[in-house]
Amino acid sequence: MLERSIEVSRLAMGRLRARWWSLRGAAIGPKVGIGAGCRLEFPSAVRLEQRVTLEDDVWLKLVSDDARLVLGEYTFLGRGSELDITTPMSIGAHVLIAPRVFITDHSHRCRAGQPISRQGCDAKPVAIGDDVWIGTGATILSGVTIGNGAVIGAGAVVRCDVPAAEVWAGVPARKIRDRC
């Protein structure tokens, strides 16, 4: 009985956080849940479709005026995941993103002769299709498209496109098999 009360309380708090984000300008669908400690930059550039769930400490870090983020319905982001975005990014429906996943659409320039902090960034959009599973601690780098039904193994570093219905793992990530 106590466990049920705690779960109902957690659900209610998650929905209240979602309501707060919508008051700040985010487009929030029905039954969205947002965990404790989640952070959001530029709320007006974010759309979370119905039943999106963000576990505790997720950071939606939109760092430029051009950044936009859409999370499709029934998408789940695990605890401590971070999306670091400067361009429009879309993540499809029914996507499972495990804890501590890092997704970015930009990288710093690093030419000799000038401090890296003054060189700016190069950005290329990231797109993730529907029915994708990204394992714990994976990193998705700029310019990557992950096709529908793909699976990314835990700890993988993805730096090139992943076709639909393939399983990729490793550093750097490579195809290990087709999804059966």
C-alpha cells in the first residue's frame, strides 16, 4: 500500500513539473512525466508529445537560438541523459534512451594557433527514428541519423549513420548484426 502511494505521488509530481514547463513555453502533450532535477533551456523550442517520460536529472540543453527539439510519443529518456543541441533535433516515437546517454549535434573546432574556447563549433543535425533503443552510456555525435528500429549497445560511440533495424555496438560503433 505504501509503495502504491509513493508511486502515485511520484507520477503526480512528474505531471506537475510538465505543467510548469508548459507554463514556461514548452509544448507538452498529455500524460508527460518529468523527473526531479530535470533541466530545460529555451522551453519555447521544445515539444514533448504524449506520454513522454524523462527520468530524474535529464538535461535538455538547447544552446542556440536555432535549436529545436521534438520528442515523439511514448519516448523515454533515462536518468542523467543529456541532449546538447544547437540545431533542430527530432527523436521519434517509442524510443528508449537508457541512463547517462549523451547526444550532441556539434563539436568544437581545434585548429592550432588559437585557443579552442575561441574557435566556435561545427554543427550537423542529429535525427533518431521510431522504435529505437539506445543503451546505457552511449554517445551519439553530430551529423548522425539513426534509422527506425535500430539498437545501439551500451557504451557505444556512434559517429556515422545507423541504418534501420540494425544493432550497433563498440567504440567506434559498428554493425554487429541485424535486428531479428
